[in-house]
Amino acid sequence: MGSKVSFKHRYHIGKSVKNFLMGYFTEYETPKLVSIHSAKYAGLLRIIQIIILIYSIVYLFLFEKGYQKQSTTITSSVTLKVKGIGYVQTTENKTIIIDVADYIIPPSENNAIFIKTNFIQTDQTRSTCAESIKVKEAICKNDNDCFNKTFSPKMNGRWTGRCLLSPDTNAVNKTTNNTKTPTGLCEYAGWCPPEDDQSPTMPVQETLNFTIFIKNFIEFPAFQVKHKNMADELKKPCIFHPQHHKDCPIFSINYIMNEVETNITERNLMLRYGGIVCIKIDWDCNLDRNIKLCKPEYSFARLDVPFHEKPFSAGFNFRYASHWKYNRTDFRVLTKAFGLRLVITISGKAGKFDFIKLTLNTGSLVGLFGLATFVCDIILLHISKRASLYRNHVFEIVHLRTRSTSTIAMPRIFLKRRDDTFSKIHSNVEAELSFETPNSTPAPSEKQVTVGPTSFISSIESEC
């Protein structure tokens, strides 16, 4: 009994696999199409399709150049050259002429340059002297006050442990000392005298008339294309102008300062205390045209915090020194430089026609048209007043019965009998067919039923 059931089960599995393979290779399926004659919904569908078509053509293909293969990988090199002659008026009413070698520090940087616009100079000698009055820890009354002091970043050298007192003058407030306990400053060994930030600065005049030449070379490795920002038809000399000479790569400092800061007070403070300026060079090249038609776009921005916001550290400055030796004595000029630090950033993209890219974007465009049908289906089948009627035409509900449900809940089968076909001994067929015959009990071979063309039978033969 068990082997018979197992064989029948394997037989049905094999038959199902066979029917699936036959149907897979011999049947073609297509979605059901329902044509609804409605000017309202047809107009809505066409309007959405037209909007999608206009969006795809204008934005995707024309503006975004969807037919091109694009790359934002760019290799660049920048060389900066500044020209101009400035001068400085000293406190002794002397004029000092300075050139590029004096105000460009350091001489070369990567994608950046510093222009000194103001500075303080201190002539120093390597020896011992009194500490700066700004160092509060250096105020003393005797040598014991200068011993075992913790290190302070404000110190200008190594303290010797001596307190330098003046019997007639108070070293702190520079007043005549009438007491017997004068106040002095600790002595240090290092470069003397210490720097005084409060001393008069020496601004560089004619800074705004300096010019900076930006030489930029780029390459797009994806397309193996090289280019530069210097047009072959440029005439020297030239100064950049947004309307008349927009291809000239030479800019005046005055133009850059006007672009980064509109407030004249802020501009003057930047020249006095320094600032950081970003020069952006952006390339957008269409390689389907001549490469010479690709021009860069220049923009300028201020990176440091404006002075009116009272930042923790305002401006930009640093110190450097020039050393020499004379008669076994070391000398140096310590310079605290304020100025403009110009930082260059390069960005860009290039595009070239690519058939594969065009094919992919065209396929995406075709897929977008399905969005119009999707929107109309939602309105038609769920929002419209006759949604239930449309759903009856669009969807077909099929109920599949399993073997177990067919056996347990088997409805009665009624046959229309024809007297000329049925014999008298078969008169009890209708009563017997109302009950299911067990699988283990074979049907009598002599009982046969002939069904006419008008008979309706709920058969479960395919389920067995």
C-alpha cells in the first residue's frame, strides 16, 4: 500500500516537471490589455507622458548631457607668479623699496602663495637681557622669584635665575621708584631684545596694484586629453576683466579683494592683519567640440573669519628670521609678517559622446513612461467613482482547489439523465455519485455513465 502511494507521488512530481518544461519552451505569455474609452483618463495619461518627455529631453539629455560619458577625475598643476613694486615708510621717515623677493614668502608653495602686506621687524643679538614685560611670571623683586619657574609658552628664552632691578625706575610701569623694594624682570638667555607686538607696523604700499599670474595645466585621464588656461590668441600684457578679458589668467589683487569682501573696512583690516583667500578654478569641457573652446571659470571666496565677528584668532601671520654673524656674534632680524594667503583649488569634469551611455539613458527614458500608466491606474482603479467596475475588467480571480479540500468539501454532482441512454439497473447512479468513492474501493466495472453535451460536472480528475 505504501509503495503504491509513493510511486503515485513520484509520478505526479515527474508529470508536473514535464508540464512545466513543456510550457516554458512552448507557451508565450502576454499581459492582458483593457482598452477604456474615456477622454478624461486618456488626456491625463498623455499630459503626464508629455511632461516626462520634456523633462527627459531638456534636463537629462540637453542639460545633463545624458548622451555623454562623463568623468570628474582631473590631474592639475598650478604655477603662481606675482609682480609689482611696493614701498614701506619707516618711523625714521625713510622709504624702503621692496620687490617680489621681499614680500613673497616662501618663494614657492604647492597650490598656494603668500603676499606680505604688513610686518614688524626686530633687530636681535644672541645674548642675555630682561624678559618681556608681557610675561607676568617674569615680574620679580629678587633672584628667588626667578628660580624654579614653570615653563611658559610666552618665554623668550632660558631664564638665568637673575632678577634685573633698576634702583631708580620701576621696570613694570616705567615710573620713578621711591620705595626701597624696586620691581624688575627676570633675565633670560636667547635673542635680545624680545619682540614687541605693540611697536608700529610697516604696511606695504601699492599692494592692491600687484598682479598675480595663474598658470594652470590639466589632464582628464579617462579621455587622455590635456589642456591649459592660457589661450593661444592672448595678447600681452593683459589684466583679467569679466567682460572684456575673461580669458586672461592675470588678476590684480584689487580685483580679488573686491570679489572676496565688499566691506571696505574688512578689506583694509585684511591688508593690515592678514587673511586667507580661496581661488577656485572650475573646468567644464565638452570634448565633442574643439578642446580650445573649453574655458575655465574663476571664482573667489574668503576663508578666514571676518574681523567684525571677533574671532579667537583674527587674520593670518607668521614669523621668520634672517641670520648672519659678525665678529663671532650672532645677529638676526625677526620679522612678524601679516599678509594674504591665496589658496588655489582645481575642479572639473569632461564629457564625450558614448553610445552605451546613450542606450542606457534611452532605456531609462522608456521606463519613465511607465510612471504615467502607473499614476493613471491608481486613479482609475482606486480613486474614480467606477473603480469597482474597472477592477472587474482588469483583474480575473482564479480559485485553485487542493486535493484535500476537493475531497472533504466535495459538492454534489447532478446529471441530467436521458432515458434512452440509461438502463433500469443504473437508476441508482445519481444517489451513489453524491458520495465520494474511497480510493481503496474500485468502482463497479458494469456501471457506466454517458453524459450529454448539456451536462456540467465539477471534476477533480486533474487534481488526483
